[in-house]
Amino acid sequence: MADAVTLAKLHGAAEVGRALGTAATVERFADGDLMAILAHQVEHDDAEPTRPGEAHSLQPGTSAWSGFGSAS
């Protein structure tokens, strides 16, 4: 908690509060975890999220089912 207070003086209470919330969600409270989460949030807040298109799917497709139901 002392780290959180110190970080709040540097980065603001709202940012550190959000990082603490993330740390609680992912159960990461080891030494350096809060700082790593805060650094990640600061670096990536303005970035648009990337979403892969249809061409980048891990889904193998439905071609294996093409003969389903046909009499062969």
C-alpha cells in the first residue's frame, strides 16, 4: 500500500486506483506488479485497441462439414 500512496503522488490517485483495480481483478500483488500495471496503462491508454479481421481467425472453418448429410 505504501507503493500505491507514493505512486499516487506521481501519477494521480485516479490512475493508481484504476491500476489497483486491475491488480485485484487479475490477483497480481507481488513486488513491482502495481508499477508494471500502471506503466502499461500509461503507455497504452491512448492506443486504439486492435481487433483482428476475419482473415486472422483461429477458427478452422466449416469445410470439414461439407459432406455431412450426403449419402456417399
